[in-house]
Amino acid sequence: MLVVLCALAVHAAEPPYAARTPLQTPAVFAPGAISTGDFESHPAFTPDGTTVYYLKDAPNFSFWTIVVSNFQNGKWQPPQVAPWSGQYRDADPFITTDGKYFYFISDRPVDGNPKADLDIWVMEKQGAAWGAPKHLDVPVNSSGDEWFPTVAADGTIYFGSDREGGLGRTDLYRCRRNGNPYAPAENLGPNINSKADEFEPLINADQTMLIFMAAGRPGGMGGGGDLYVSTFANGEWKPARNLGAPINSRFLEISPKISPDGRWFFFTSSRTNFTGKPFDARKSTDEYMAILRGPGNGLGDIYQIDLDVVKKIAATP
């Protein structure tokens, strides 16, 4: 009986995003609650794992809104549009490991002036709520688009940008903290960036592993965007490698994320249950509509897998 009670206590201590069994292949996260027939992507969990912010995207990925769901009564609650989102294109939420800061991108006005490009914004936790969004100035933001901010333990911010001077149309950069302001942006170099488009950099806390999304690189799997990984050693980034199957597929993969406890890797994929082949049996109207309007319909779902799978790929010689 004591062994059973201890096992139950351990299980109860797991964050609500934790899978019940190890995942060596990707599984849809919270099907029907978080991952639905809509286009969902870019999850960002609070440190305790009981709240998740993520995107509800237009089917053609031309508009994004940040929504929030809380885990209550043993399940994820229906998402609500975040209080500061819902009017402009808001995307790429990131919460720092201490839970104090919330970063995202937006084309909202700056000081009342309309913006045509996407910039990085930040909010600071104030009690139980987030403070007003604050626009980051140069050198983080530029006259071009900025994408997917993630922040290392020492405050260094990594992001994508199509600013002038890159190796391709969109490259990955970082800005170190120089006291309170940021130091000038540094291009991550040719082992990371290419003549193709690198958009979304996920840095781990000690800046030894970078997982990123890129499109158009040689050796891609043909879905319009794949996930790559590189490790930092001896003062440089190793040449990035495609994560390959089962994480990447012939469909679009974006939005690399690591859970707050460092055990799980989340990403978004447009892979689909529709193969172009007949079903094994006839589907009724209700059955067919459930497939058509549910996860795996090809719009985009959030997937989860053990982070160790990614680490093994990164460590392969």
C-alpha cells in the first residue's frame, strides 16, 4: 500500500503537460482541448505548467492571436483570447524560466505610430497579471521583421530577423545584455545561418544547444519548413543538422519549445491523417466530420516528444 501511495504522490507532482508514458515518437498534445481542428501552434507554459499561452492561427497562417488556457479540475479549459491580444498580429509567446517576463512579437503601433513590420515586445509580471506590453528598441528591433524571441539564463535574447546584412533573407541573431541595455546584435554565423530562411531560434538556458526552424535549406524534407539543431562547443556552433523523422516530416514543422521542467520537446506540425488513400471502412457523417474538424486535419497541431530524442540527435557525431 505504501508503494502505491508513493507512486500516486509522484504522479500527482507531475506538471499537467507531462505525458503519462515516455514518448519516443511525437504525440498530439491535449487533443480536443489544446490541439483541435483549428491551426494551433507556439505553446508557452508558465513555470508551474498550469497555464499555457499559444496561438490560434488563421488557416493560411496570415494572422495569429495569443490565447490562454488553464489546467483546472483535471483538464485544460477552453482557451480565451489573452487580454492584450486579439486586434493585431501577435505571435511567438515566450515566458522566462523565472516566470517574470513574457516576450512576443506584434505589428501593433509603437507610440501611436502604425507598424508594417513585426517587432519584439515584453511584459513584466505584476502580481497575478502581466503588465502593459513594452516595445524593445534598437538593437533588438530593427526596420525589418523580428521573430520568435527566446531568452537564455543570463538574459541574452535570441531571435530571427530579416534586417540588412544577413547571410540570407532571414537570419538568426542574438543580443547580449550589457547591463540594462542590449549589446549590438550578433549574427549566429554560417554554421547556423544560410542563404535560405532561418526564422525561429530556441536557445536552452546555458546556450549550449540551439533548436531552430528554417525553410528552403538543402536537404529539407519538403514541407516548407523543418526543425534543426546545433550545439555550442569550443567557442563555436557546430554545423546545424536536420532533426529528421519522426520529428520532421514531409509537412510543415515550426515552433520548437522545451517544457519548463526540461523533459519534453513541443513543436507544431501540419502532418495529417489524410493520406489520399481510402479509409479502412465507410465513415458516417459524424465520423467523417470528426476527422475533418479534428486534430490531424492538416492545418497544424501541437506535438510532444521526449527531449532526450532531440539531445541524442544533437550528440550524434
